[in-house]
Amino acid sequence: MGDRRITDHPILDFDEGEVIHFTFDGKPMEGREGDTIASALHANGVKVLGYHFKTKRPRGFYCAIGNCSACLMIVNGKSNVRTCTEPLLPGMVVEKQLDRGVPDDV
């Protein structure tokens, strides 16, 4: 994980938070306290967060502010989670979302 994380920046400071363990598509991963789910995945070398439900084109970390839908994933069984703004928590189960997900009101 170390060489994929931003550690030196001319303006921003990045604190090294405590290690957080989670799974992505059944694989064990590590992130840091203060990471979002998407930033932790990116630090682990995961560039494809899912695929467009119609065209099947790969989707990745895009806007990083929750405006687009490129980062929608299934987190702890809940679909359509915007992983670019969702804080990473210990033990999370994160999965690629291959469809439109299940609406909350079903």
C-alpha cells in the first residue's frame, strides 16, 4: 500500500492514521484512518470501482466529491454508496456494483 499513497505534497498534509482492515470483493485490504473507501481502494491499486450497468465500461475514481456516480458500490450489503465521500470504517465489506443497485425504498 505504501508507495501508492500520497505522502508528500507542497500544500497539503497527510497524517498517517491507524491501519483499518476491510474487504473488497472478498479480498482483504488495508486503509488508514481518515481515508474514504475510494481513496483506500486507490491506495491499494484498485483503479476500477465498477462497470456501467448498460455499456459495461469500467468506472473509476472520478470527481471525488460525490457528484458523479462513478464510485457507486455495495458497502455492507447496501447498494449505491458514494465511496468517494464515505469514510472507511474497520471491517467494511465493499463490493463492485454491476447494476443500478436496489433502491432504499424497496
